[in-house]
Amino acid sequence: MSIVRVPFSLTGGAGGYVIKGSGLFDGGYLYQTPSAGDSNQVFTMEIVGKHTFVPSGADDHLFTAGTDTSNYWDISWTTTGALQIVLVESGGIVDQIITTPLYRDFGAFYQIVIGVDKTAAASDDRYTIEYNGTAITSFSTNTREAAGGDTFVGKANVHVISAFVDLARNAYDYLSRFTYIDGTKLDATSFGELDNNGGWSLLNVSGLTFGTNGWLIEGGTDMAAGLDSRDVSTQITASGAYIGDMTNNGGLAAAFDGITSQASTASAASPSQTTAYCGQDEGAGNSATVTKVKVYGPNNTAPFDSNDRTIELYGSNTSPASDTDGTLIASGIYQGQVSAIGYINAPSNTTAYRYHWVRFVGSGSNAWYAAEVQFYEGDSGGPSWFVEGTITAINDSPTDDAANGYGNHATFNPLRTNTISASPTYSNGNRSVTNSAAGSATYSPYTTIVVNAGKFYAEIAPNTFANDEEIIGMALNSWDQWEASNQLGASSGSVGLHTLSTADTKIKINGGTLTTVDTKMVSPDRTVLAADVDAGMGWLGFYDDSAGVIRWVDSSGTTRTTDEPGNGTNATWTFTANSVIKFGASIHSGGDVDLYAEKADWVGTAPSGFKALSTANLPAPTVTDPSAYFKTLLYTGNSTGSTAITGCQDASGTNWTPDLVWIKPRTFAADGRHCLYDQVRGANKRISSNNTNAEATDIDCLDSFDSGGFTLGADTANNLVNDSGYTYVAWCLNAGGSGSSNTDGTITSTVSAAAHGGFSIGTYTGTGSNATVGHGLDRTPSLYIVKDLDNSTDWFVYNETSGATKYLKLNTIGAETTSSIRWNDTAPTSSVFSLGTSADVNGSGADFVFYAFARTPGLIGIGSYTGNGSADGPYVVVDDGASGFRPAFFLVKVINTTQNWFIFDSARNTYNEVDLELYANLSAADSSRSPGLDFVANGVKLRTSYPGINASGDTFIYLAFAEYPFGGAGVEQARAR
């Protein structure tokens, strides 16, 4: 079953718009020095990218404009993960804004929109920051100078993307789009919009008014080359002679021969000359309107010495007698020994000339070289940039286009725990991992994308080929060694290819025998991985570089060059169909591996029907708009009758009626008990998860379930849900109304089931004998809760991790307890759950209520994790039976020892870190515990050693509801939180 709301587009962002990849800044940066623009007081910047890590030691700089390290305006990531904007003049801080939200989600793309109006009267209006369309209003530092100041943006000083003003301290993000609007302050609605599923969709911004010095750099190709994406200029081929004073190393002709990588000895160069120039004559009767010029150095290296140089573009209709005998069209300042290509853009030039030349101005005794000079005409967009260092054009994109290979591709996950003695280093956009630890500690990185359906292929290159230093393979998401020091293949639920073990390549499966592969891998062979998750089959092999073929390895170590995955034959490893699978590696000390998730980077050919690990290739989640089925509402009590609490709406604004409303006072005078009401039992019928009380009939509490929310009475008798001045949270779920009869079990139940088949509310009357009850779901529940309505008894919880021989109690801190009389030692099925003879769950003649939950892709996640007792806690991909989601609600309980049931949600903590706790078993008020945890695009990252949610070695279960799915057909990619 798929509950899919029609989005704006099934491909790309709004209206099918696709950003064609990103530039991966791996130590590289872009820089330019513009002429004065429209305003250095009013402007807008938009940055779309994927963050790769939190810097240590010093901030990482996304953008800087300034003259030196004492005078600059800057955007950076801080060492805590916050976003910072700072203006420094003469070494003193003028403006400094540091967000309270922390940005530590590295598996998805973000959009930042910064609006600046230094003339605004109101301080808050001088800077606005929006992250994925949401205004940031909480700041740990918020220093803003009085109205009327200016910045260094738009001035004739250096502007740098992905480095500081001193061209150091780089950011290492994927950047997909960088937009600068000169002279106008805009908000995020100019750059993105919410789609019908509640996803943040990126707009085509090329039609905006950019101002004099505005720019738009978008997509991998333009970002890597530093080109304005509005540039449609074309190169001019001279029909006349070459002009200028270029007498060394080949003369003028060498500067126009089209060879951009020629050696300096073959290039046109003029050592020690400060008035040299070179250009071209368009020929008699011809002219051109030049809007851009490129100057290449020899071998595509810097064209200058260690001194800064100014390059000037001139034009004239008469042959120049000197380097300045003409009209200055544009100029640019370029720093010595930095850039391989020098650009001058003159998009506003409208005058045609017969003669054009470039003049190099500067001082120094060393040579400058013009290995190649190119003139262009037509719209050149905005300024072009010098490129320095490594910027790689890749297909990683914040928009999905499966046909052309664009999407959010998997990387290794840098949030994977490191609590062992390994010493991992992530680099190359988290596509490379090195374990530099001493000794034999094994570190097992895994991919950011997990899959539970479809056919997927990737390549991982071992780079050391030393004794057992790189083991590459795959495992179940639930494999308990992902966060430990064991090796892939060394225990059940995993398989690993030992790329070189005691001089041979070997295979190990589910902890079995280490088996020699009949053909040995050698450098530069690359491991290949394929998983047909629907069939429960996985293949490992390697690309044999010397033979140019893939050798697939079966479970016995035999290799074949036929398309085994495409044929569905001779699998290396088998697992339960539609299990959640991760690709990864186990790296010993000294080993390092590279992940190739993009098709463009593969050396092998993917098996027939297999696709890249990318959001563009994920199947559609069952629920594409979680807000149609779950909402967290916050309100303040007023002790007034007929108080409507609203907000139960889907992303399109359509109201829905909640069928379960779970209310908890966040602050209170005397009674902070939980109050659960549902439509099957009726309004004002209350039970409380923090006590054993039988059902109570309230007066003037929750009076009705309404379209869009619920109505509260004055609540003067109890002060439970509407006490004046106190704050409340209400967790609301949409099921199927008041319910209907279900005869699937030996006991007839009344069940209200959600359309997606993963949540139901039911009531039944006990018999005292072993029995079954129809739960109304369309698949087997993984967790359900049962409460006696007539008697004072505990709340009994079944969860699949503990199994049918044990139970937990929602109202206590107790560990799991073994019992055959609660669930009759019988696991639930797709239609019923079983009861034993215990009066707690099946007392004869007593009435009971149950709440049943099953994994639902895009909405409901149920699973477990093992704690590590570290502030670098486990990374939990929420197990929704698919690729996870960004949580809106997270209920967690340790099962093997005593602890509370902790509740976190995204309404009380709208940004990371998430530190506000409530407890299902306690009446206590909101409690802040920091460090806490982060909600991320496909799950949760624990950032605390607190035993309640991360005791070392303990097993924790969780129930999660989604804020937004991670990705898949028909939905926007989840944005980084």
C-alpha cells in the first residue's frame, strides 16, 4: 500500500527543476575581486550544499569578503557546528551572529539564505537567516551594530568562496548553488518553497534580478570551473592579426593557438615586463562586443609570479600604439601564484571594437606568462572566478533526476561511532576513510544510505592491499558490529571480502570459514558490491583491471565473469528478503578505502537492473506526507470551555481528525499526569501511561475530536489538560475513526486502523483463556501496548526485540520480564496478536484497549540499538522498513535494565540539539538534558553518555514517527536538520 500525495514533480525540485550536481571542495576555493557594486549594505546570499564534518581547532569558512584578516565579512561553520556571520573592522568585531541551532547532519543537503540590510532601523531586520525555509531566531551570540554601517561585500576587495580572506581555513562542503543578489534583500521564498508533501523544494533562481555584481554559480561543472551559470558567451576567433608586445618564448601566435596546457617554453611570455599586452584584431570591417576574457598560465598553472597583478581588458577601433592606447573595458585583480585561469567578465559592456587586448599590470622581477588568451562575446552573466586547489564536479545534487544520474548519493557516514581504539579520518567529501590507529583496531565505516527494496550497486576501492587491512562487504542494518570492532563477515548478518589475507583474496560469510577466492585481487582492482534486496541476495566481487572484467565471487570462493546479479544466480550471501542493508568496509590500522557511489565514477558496469545508491533511485515510501497521520501540537491552557486546539493538517492544509490524542503537561501546578484519549473509547475517556489507574470519565477535559484538532473543556475539576497559564504537548495520530468490528481473532475486537496499515487502536473483552485478537493492521506489528480499562493494572508492552516470551511495562522503569501468560509465547501475525491467561491482558469480562504499530516507510520506525556509553553515541538509521526518516517523535527505553521511557520530539526542540525530555512513565515536567541527541535526515545521532538512552552494552528499543521521509520516488529529498 502506498499513500502518496501528488507532489509538484516526480523529478527534481519545484516544476521538475534539477540542479546538475555539485562542486566538491576538498581544499579548493574560488576567488575574485569585483569592481564596486550596487550596495555593500543591502544584499542576499543563498548557499545550497552538503556539510561534511564539524571543524576542529578553527572555523571552516563558506564565504569571505575583505581586505585582510583584520577587515572582512564572513560566513563560517564553527567548531561546535553552529553557523556564524561576522563583520570585523580594524581587528574589532562589529557584527557577530552565531546560531543556537547546531548543523551536524552530513547525509543530506541544506539551503541557507542570508538577507542583509544594514540600513534597517530594527536590529532583527539587518540580518535574517533562513535554513531550509525556516527562519532562525535563536542565537548564542547576537551582536549587531547600529543602522547605517556597511560590509566588505560588493566592494573592490577579494571575495572568496570556501576559504577565509587569507585563502586558508577552507570549508570542505559539497556546494551545489551559490547565489548573490547585489542591492536587494530577499527571503527564502525567492529560492525555495514547500511542496504538497511538506518537503523543501528548490526553485529555479535564474530569473531573479542579480544587480551589478550579483552571481549565480550552480551545478558541478560551473562550480568546479568558477563560472557564472548565466554565462552563454561564446569564444571569438580572430580573423585578423595578433597584436601586442609579446616577443619571448613563441611570440603572439602561441597565445592564441588553442593549446591551454602548453609548457612555458612554448607560451607567449614577457619576463620582467610591466607594460606587456597581447590581443587580437578582428580584421578589417569586423568588430566584436567582448564580455569576457580568459588567460591561462602554462600547463594550466598560475600565469603570474608571487606578486599580485591586475589584468585589464581594452578595446579600440584603431590599432593601439601602446598597452593603454584604447578604452578600458574592465579589470580584475589576481593574486600571485594562485590561479590557473584568469577571468575578466564585462557583462555590461555594449560597445563593439575591432581591436581587443589584455594588459598585465604589476611589479616584480619574475616572468608572467600568457600561455593562452581567449576572448568571448555574448551574455557572460556575472563575475567569473579564479579556481585554486581541488574542486571536483560530481553528480551529487539536492534534486533528484534518476535518468541523468543526479541525486543525493551515498557517502561513508562520518557520524558512525568511534568508541574503539581506531583512528579514522574521513576525507574527499566523506567518500574516503583511513584508519590510522596503532595496533590492530578495526574500524567499519558504512554508507549514509540504507536500502530495503530494489537492486543497488556500488564500488569500494581498497588502497593498501596489505595483509587483511581492508575487508569490504555488506550487512544488515541491525548487525550489532557496525558500531563495534568486529569485521564484516565475522558474525551472523554480514559478509566480507578480504581483499588480501595471507597473500590471497578470501571470503567470509556469517561468521563461517575464511575461504580462499580462486582469483587474487591486485592493485588497482576495485571491489564491487550488488544487493537485490527484494530477493534477499547479495554479491561481492572485484573489477579485474588487467582483464577489464568484473569477477563475481560466490559463497564457495569461485569467481565468474558472467552477470550473476543480473541473472539472480550464484549469490555470495543470502538474507531475508527486504531486510534493511548497508554497504561498508572493515579497515585495520593503516588501511584506507574509497567509495564510488556515482555511476560516473564506476570502472565496472552495473549488473542489469541495478542502480546507484542515491535518493533518486529509492522506491517511494508508503507515506510521503507524514503530517497527514502524525502531529505534535503545543498549546497553553486557559481554563476556558470550548477551547479549540488546532494544527492537525497535512502539508497541503487539509484538516484531519485525530483518533488518538496523548496530552502531557509540560509545566503544571500539581498534577502532571499523561492523558490518553482515543475515538474508539470516546471523548473524555482518559487513561494515564504513568499510573495503573482504570479508565476515568473526565468532565470538561477533551470534549471532542474535531477536524483539524480537538476541543477542550474548562477542566476546572481536574486541571489536567487546560489549566490556565500552563503549557502542554499533544501527540496526535490519525487512524480510522471510531472503529468497526474485527473477527480475525478468537476474541472479537473493535478496531480503528489507519489507511497506511501501520497503526491501529482497538478494544476487546478478555476471556481468561488463551486467545487471539485481530489488530487491524495489514502487516505484522512490531510493537503494541495493552491496558486494562476496568482495573488498576500496568501497561503491558510487546516489542519484537524482546519477543513474545517477555514484556515491558510502559508505566514503570522495569526491565523486560519473562512470562508465558502475557503473550502466550506466540509472536503476532499479520492479522492477530496472541494473549495468554494473565488477567493483566486477558482478564475474563474485563475491557482492554490496545495500540498497535508496524513499520511504515515514511511514517513509523520501530527498532533497537546497542548503547556505547560515549558522548559519541550510536547513529541510528530509523528502521521504518525502508531508508529511514527525519523523526518528529522518538520514544526510547532500555530493555535489559531499569530506566525511564524517554520521549523526544521536534516540536519542543525545533532544531538540534534535541535535549527536552518527557517520560511516558512519569508525571514530571519538561526536563532539559544536554548533551542529548540530534535528529538527522534518516534517523538519530546519540550525543550523550547518559545511561538512560546510551548505557554501554545495553539494548534500547524505540518507536519513532516521521517529520519527513529521507527520500524516494515522489518526494523531495529530506533536508539536513
